[in-house]
Amino acid sequence: MDELVSVREQVQASLAAYLAEARSHLTTIGSQLAPVCDGLEEFILDGGKRLRPLFAYAGHVAAGKAVGPNEIKAFASLEFLQACALIHDDLMDASDTRRGKPAMHRRFENLHQEQALAGLSEQFGAAAAILLGDLALVQSDHMLHTSGISSEQLLDALTVHDEMRIELMAGQYLDVREAGEKSYNVERSLRIARFKSGKYSIERPLHLGAAIAERDASIRQPLMWRLSEYGLPLGEAFQLRDDLLGIFGDPAITGKPAGDDLREGKRTVLMAMAMERTTDAGRSELTDNLGKADLSLATIEKLRGIILESGAVESVEGLIEKLTFDALSASRSREIAPEAHELLAALAASATARKS
């Protein structure tokens, strides 16, 4: 869809301009911050589908309002929130790679070794990743605040923006906490999928765009409800697709090692369903191997077979299809401007049919 391509290009240009200004500021503080700028620029500019800015754009269009460069910059700020989440997530999961390159903590661990710095390389890498993730979170705020939207628009946007960040951190904690549970549970995993990914990836960006577009509460509130009816099921479908890719995705496309979620032992909806539906022998095999960082490709293939035979993959695919159907039905509501209907349908396809 040409409209999506154009918005992605505008978002990319806005991010590049902001990062160039950030580099000028940070390197005046100290030349040692140049690798920090390099790391964030590469992380943000060299990857990503810009789904969150695109959904914010769609929320704005759904209100029937035109989008200018100030709004694009406000929407683009969501990429820094995404960067914060991914950098910290990779550290917490001890992931070695992201998009086919070293994860941020590994990047700075390597830098420590290359420059023969004193101290422990691993500790340095972890500390740097925490700080870069925090910096990205602050820059998300800063880019939004300096986007050029009016003070009134900014105040309306901040209500959504603050709630989005709270939900993201709460969902991330629930994900960390889930790793300590003794049993797998579909309902718990669905709740984590909603808060860790779905809401901040789709529903809240839609709300952000709508909040910036429409100040009349009597119009905005019904629109927000309809956008939630679209965004919440689609957000869950988006995360369920991510769960499938984490185990069955092609490393050449995803940029992550084969079966990475198995090595990390992620408690996803897919795994909860597999645990519930497999045989006792299959459950034992999964329990014994999930979370082992040194899983061989042969073992990964065996575990994939168990998951497939359980019927969990088929069930997740069916759930993705249902959730997407529910979202598309809501997207055609009368509260949503007609010019947004095709856009929302295209974004739904992009979010759920992706390969990376």
C-alpha cells in the first residue's frame, strides 16, 4: 500500500534527523558517548517495520484529520519506546542477537574487549544496555515533547503515552514473573501477550494518534472505544504470530537463531497450549529441555515436532484468524472515518501475516 510506504519513509527521515541532533548534543558531553550514538542509530534506523508509528498514524486518520510533519515526529517517537523495550528484553532473556546482529549488551561487551578496558566485559555490556534502554525511553519522551504539536495536543497525548508505558512495564514484569511459575497456563500467557506487546504495539499507538487528532471528548471517546475493539484483538494476534516465529521462524528472515524461544524457555500461549495437549512423554520432553541455552538443532527439531503433534500450532493459527476477523469487523464501525478502513485492513495484514 503506497500510503504505508510513504509514512514509513517520513518516519525514517524524522528519526534520522532527531538522532543526528541527539548525537551533536551527546558528543559535546563526552567523546566516549560516540559508541552510544552509534549503537542507538544502528538499532533504530537499520531495522523495524515502524508498526507503532503506523498505527498512531492510522488512529489520526481514523479521526478524519490530516497528518503533518509535527504529527509524524510525534508518532515516530514510539520507535524509541520500542527500542527501550527490546534492548532491555534482550538483556533479561540473555539473547545474543537481534535482527541478525549482536544484541546491545553483547555489542558493548565486545566493545569492552576490543578496547581492552578494565573490569568485566559482561558486566560492562549489561550496564551499557540498561543505560541505553533508559536513554531510549527518555528520548521517546523528548521527541514527543519537541515534535511541534500544540500544547493542548501534547497534554491529550501524554495521558495515553503515560498509560502505555505503565502497561508495557507491568506486562514485562508479568513475563519475568511467569518464568517462575511451576505450571503453564494459557490465560496467564494471553494476559502477558496483551500487556507486554499487544497494547503498546497497537491499541495505545492508535489512541495516541486519535488523541492528538481530536480534542472533543464527546467524539474522541467513542472513537477510542472502537479503536480498542480493533486494536486489542489485533494486538494479541500480533503477539501470537511472534510466538510462532520465535519457534518456527526462519533465522535468515527473523534475525534470531532457530528455535530461540525454546532456548530461552519463554512461557508463551503456544507453549502453554502444547503443554496442555501433548502426551505425558511429550510434556516431560518439553519440561526437561525448555530454557536450556545449549539446545542442539536436533533437539530443537524434536521439540518442534512435539509442539506440532499436540495441535497447538493449529490452535494458535485459528486464534490468530479469529482475532484478526474481530479486529477487521470493528475497523468498519461508523465511528471510524471511512478513509481509514482500507488503511486499518492493510495494517492488520501486516501485523499478523508477517515473517519477521
